[in-house]
Amino acid sequence: MVFVAEPVARLVEALSKLPGIGPKSAHRLTYHILDSPDEEARALAEAIVALKEKIRLCSTCFNVTDCDPCVICRDSERDSSRVCVVERPSDIVPLERTGKYKGLYHVLHGSISPAQGIGSEQLKVRELLTRLENGAVKEVILATNPNLEGEATAMYLRRVVTSPDIRVSRLARGLPFGAELEYADDMTLSQAIEGRQEF
Ligand SMILES: [Zn+2]
């Protein structure tokens, strides 16, 4: 790092913080950006700024959005009697890609993790229960990750969704334990949605 110009080092350091980007990739990307036309580099920088300035959370499902309610919540073609509960906004992308699910979502923004001191009160659980109060939702699909925290979160939600009129289901096994939804392949995820079971 000693011989690189400060702006180069600065971008390398910033890129290194991204998931899956090691120092080598960060270097490669930095020099790629440096070689690219000014307007491309500027467009990238502006896209990052706009992302943080324009994106907020949907007040209904807590997905990231630039309009409220988000495009999913305001889509009247979707089945509003089903709500699929996910840990992170990024989990919605692979589920949508399967094309097998036409209901709504609810993003918890995390999972219960006693080890990290994260309890249900830090997640959007209260908001979910409030959302279920009017009786319009008939099925809650628990699509938390198939790992320890995801399972603990699903069990907790199973306990607190007490209405007898709401079916609670969990994505089918087939997703390997310890996996994350975001990285599941389309086929496995499609089967997991279609084969969801009473939970
Ligand atoms: Zn929404």
C-alpha cells in the first residue's frame, strides 16, 4: 500500500469492505474503474449515492424501496392473503426469481441470535403481528434461513402467530442446513416454496 496514491488506496480500502471482495479483487476493481471512461466512473459513484439517499424501508413490509408502499405491496395482482417472512431484503430477490410465489413479504431485518444479543424486539416482529391483526392474511410462510438463527426465529414466530385462522408454513427441507436463501439455486428454492409444510 505504501507506493499507491492516496485516492487509489482509499477506494481499495472501501471496496475491500464489501462482502466477497478481498484486497486482490479490490485492487483489480479500483484499477478497472481508473481505466474506465469518466462518465462510467461518475455513474457508478452517483448510483451509490442515490442508493443511500433515495432508498428507504416500505412502511408495510420493510423491504427496501424508493416509493412507499413498495412496488410489491402496491401490486393488486398479488395474493395479499399470503405473507412470506424473510430475514433480509436481499432474500426477496431469489424468491421472486423462482416465479413460484405471488404473495407479499415481510422483512424482519435479521434473525434471533442470543450469541449476538439479537432478540425479537430488535426485529420487525411486532410490525408483523400488527400486520396480521386485521385478519386479511391467511398464510404466513416462514422463509428464514435454514441455519441455527433462522430456525430459532422460525420457532419463535410459530409461537407468537397464534391466530387459528392463519396457516403457518415453513419452506421445505431440501435447502441444506446452514445455507442462506440468498445463495440457494432457483430449482432448490422453487421446490422449497412449493413443498412448504405446516409448521
Ligand atoms: Zn412493501
